[in-house]
Amino acid sequence: MTAPRPGDAATARLLALYEMVAEAPDAVPRLRRFVLDLAVRGKLVPQAPGDEPALELLKRIAAAKARLVKAGEIRKKAAQNPNMVEPPHELPASWRWVSLGTVFLYDAGAKREPKSLDPSLWLLELEDIEKEPGRLLARIAVTDRESKSTKSEFRVGDILYGKLRPYLTKVLVADAPGYSTTEIVAIRPFLPLCSEYCALALRCPDFVDYVTRLGQGTKMPRLRTEDAVVSPFPLPPLAERRRIVAKVEELMALLDRLEAARIAREANRDRLTAASLARLTAPDTEASSGKVGTGFPSDDATNKNSAEFPAKARFALATLPALTTRPDQIKPLRQTILNLAVRGKLVAQDPTDEPASELLKRIAAEKARMVKAGEIKVRKLQARGRSEPLDLSLPKGWVLTELGAVALKITDGAHKTPTFVDRGVPFVSVKDFSGGKLDLSNTRFIPEAEHQVLYQRFDPQRGDILLGRIGTLGKAVLVDADVEFSLFVSVGLIRFDHQNLLPEFFRLLLNSPFVEEEFDRIKIGGGTHTNKLNLASINMTQLRGCPIPLPPLAEQHRIVAKVDALMALCDRLDSALTTTDTTRARLLEALLHDALDPAGITGAAAAGSAGAGPNVDALHQTLPNPRQQPPLPRVNRAI
């Protein structure tokens, strides 16, 4: 059987690599660099025996330099062949490693002051060149661009190279004369050659790594002339250069199409995921004529939709493995779970549960007792001032009430910055909210005496909810430990009657999209005030009037248990996707390393061949099959 030709194998190998690692982070940029790496190693296209070898080309370059010196176009020193640093790898027999200064005049552009620029030409800045592919993004005339500093002149065919480290892949070939910033260097061939090959060679990983190493330890490293001229440059036969450029352009165009298709695929998947999740949280549409303007359906509509919902939810959860392919897609799933929870759509209702209306009666009686005993103050609830009904349909047994109607206390922290000490009482601000929990590991401290003064107004206890109200708006955490601490003004404190309400339910309620929208309304709709740092905040008075859905106490317990189970499932899915991303990145690294070994592209025309090696195979086996994703762990059908 005839071995595949290198050029044909390159396309096959690239497609095979992409098929395996298309979802890996930075897959396409890495594959672009891989193509360039193959190109400058002589592994992208086949060598032709009839090509004039690079050694003969060097003789013609030497003759061209002699003519330029004689004509006074270059100095004799520029025509010398600088000693080359150690090259990074071997080349085909017909190629030659040479120093860059042997075949190019580095920084060839004459320097021009702004007043001497030809207004008919164009002026190139680094921002006009796209990274990686080296495409020209904008061509701006001298007359259309303000210029106050010295510029470099360039000619047609010059390679324009961004010598500043953040822009090392900004390289293109000048197709018209013009000027550039001095951070762009004109590299001019001594002999008219295939400049496009020279440009791609300067963008290849070997050269980028060489320049990067030279600039380590400096703030704004630039490639110096003395380092540039001794850098190793892979010189192929002239005819092969043209074949290389054609193949690179073909493969880069292929990668462009593959990336566009991937982006379109992801967009379609995102839209499908969003539509699936939105359907779960959509309001019921069969409204009762007896409850016009409330957003509530009739009992018949509620019962019908409640019966249909578990099947919809099971279908949505069953499709999650196919729809959820990136860690960033987990957050909308978590938000959907919370949204379902606070709308009564996550767990089944039990008709024997005591309705929430009875809870409100007992809470009101307890608050009246506490007011009479002087334990709390009488607070008048703020009207919501809504001009439209709430988009919320609640099950039978739930009630829509206000936060102030169920909370025993709603307050905020100290309005003045206290004295901080190395040891003392923890002083909590929103920066101490981490991962949905209160984290006291990096908190600041205040003296005991100041804490006792503040503690008379707010005394955080186990079971209280802390709410971010300045800067980090609306993030709620539960106090789950018996520890004394004080609060800054950026934190609100909400206390509930623990015998009639479950604090854990209110933590997830206050973090839900429904309440988040209400907080946004409070923040924007006249309820916003700012502190000295000009940060938006939640008005605590209007917070008391924030509408909240209240389920029966028994259902609160079921909701919290179900949310905990589903959030744990999300954690596992998130971890699995993150692990998969890491594995894909390692697989891509292994595959690229394998493709650049001495056997190279000619030794393995397709992925998974003997050239791939056991490490590649082992990594590949750990990845999920994109066409047959495994199901999620079983979820209780009674959701």
C-alpha cells in the first residue's frame, strides 16, 4: 500500500484532530499554530526532488547582497551573514537553517518625521492587524490618522512584524507602500522571494517562543535588532515555499469554516437549552376570570398544569447531558432550579399540608407579642407600587405576601467605618460572602467595645439571613454557626420565626431569579440610593415590601431537600465538564506533540493510528462520545 503523501495527510490529520478535540479550550488557535509548526518543519507538503535546493538559493541571495552593496542600497555590514543561534529542530535535506540576517534586512524602513509623510500613502498601527492569522483589519490613510511620533517607511513585499511581545503574531506582508509605527518593523528580503512564507514563519511557535524567552523579566519587551538577525530561520526551496503558502491558506480557511460551524452549533444548543429551561418556568396561561389581574390561574388550571409538569421536567432533565456541554451552562440550570422551587413547580404539593395562610396568622400573632414585649418595633410595610400584575402562578396552599410580613427583623449594619484591629470581633461585609456561604476566614476585626455598641442594634444569630445590599446586590447567605460578629452597612440582616418558617428556604428564595428581579426593580425604580463610593444599593424600607411566594412549612422542607439534591447533581455535572475540558486540552497537547515527532505527519495519516501512542489513546478513551452522551444520575420522578 502506498504511504499517504504529506500534503494530503496534513488535511486528513487536521480534520481527525479537530474531530477529537473540537470542544477543547482554544482548539482552533492551537490547531492554527500546529499548521504553522508543520509548515516550517517541512511536514506540511511533500518535498519534490526537482526543486532547486535551499543551498542554491543562498548562493543567489549572496549575489543579490553584493549587488545591493555595490549600488549603495545597503551597507557592507548589513550584507554579512550573522552567526546563528542553535536551531530548535531538524529540517528536510533540501532545506537549510540560516540566521534571519542572512536572508533579510531587519528594520529596513527609513525613519520619517510626521511632517514629511506622503499624504497619498497609508499609516499602519498595531491595532490594524489581527492576531494569529495576521489579517489586515483597517487601512487608514495618512491624512485620516493623527501622527505626532516618528514613523517607519515600508515597501511592497516587506514583512511587517510587531516586535512588541503582546503583538508577536501580528505579522503581514505589505501589499502597498506606506508608513507604520516604529513598534512595527519592516523586514525586507535581499532577494524577491515568497514573502508570505516568511510572514508565517515569523508567526510560528518556535520563533514566538524564541522572542518571548529573550524578553523575560522586562515590562514591555521588544525584539532587538542584534537578537533578530541571529535568530534561526528555516529556509526551504523557493518552489516548496509557494506550495507551503497555498496549503497553509487552504487549511486556515478550513479551520475558519470549522470554527464558524462550531460557533453556530453552540449558539443553536444555547438557544435550545434556554428555550427548554424557559418552558419549565413559563407562567400558566389558563387564568381564572375570578382572579383577573393577579396572574393566578383557576384551581382547575393549576391542578392540570401541576399534573403535566413532572413529565416536562423529567424530559428537560433527561436532555441535559446533550444540551449542557460547557461549565458556563451550569449557572442557568441552577437558576432554573431555584425559579422552579419558588414557583411551586419543583416538588409535589400535599393537600394535607397546613396552608401558608395559617402560617401568616401565627407569625402575625408572634410579632404582636414581640412588639408588646418591646422586643421589636412596629414597621409599616411599604406599598410595592406595581402598575402591572406579578407574572407568578402559585399552587393551592401557597400565598403571595411581603418579606416584611414574615420577617421578625430587617435591618442593616454599621453606617460608619469602625476602628479595625488585628484581633477582636469579626466585622462582616459583602466581601465575606463566598460560594453562597458566609466565610469568616479573611474577615477584619473590630474592638470588643465597639462590637457591644453595634450589637445592641443588630445581633446576628444562627438561622439569620445576611443579604448583600451595597455593591454585591441581593446575594443571600445563611448564618449557620453560633459565632458573634458585627456587620457593615453593605450587609442586611433578616430574621424569621424559626418555628413557623424554614430559614434555608428563604436563603434559596432570596437567591432566586424571581426575587432578583424584584431587587432590580427596587434598585432602579426609585428605591436606589448610593453611598460615598457611588455604588447602587437596595433600599431597606422597600425591601420590607418585596413580594415573596410563601409555601406551607412542610413543603418548604421538601423544596430545600430537593434543591440540595439537584444542586449536588449540578456540582457533579460541573465537575465532569471541567474534567472533560482539562482532558481535551491534555489530549490536544499530546496529539500535537505526537504529530511533530520525527515520524510526524507522514507516519500517521489519521488520528488513532499507531503513531498516536498509548497516552493519546488513553486520554481519548476518557472523553465522552459527543454522539452518545451518558445520562445523568437518576432523578426522583416525583419532582
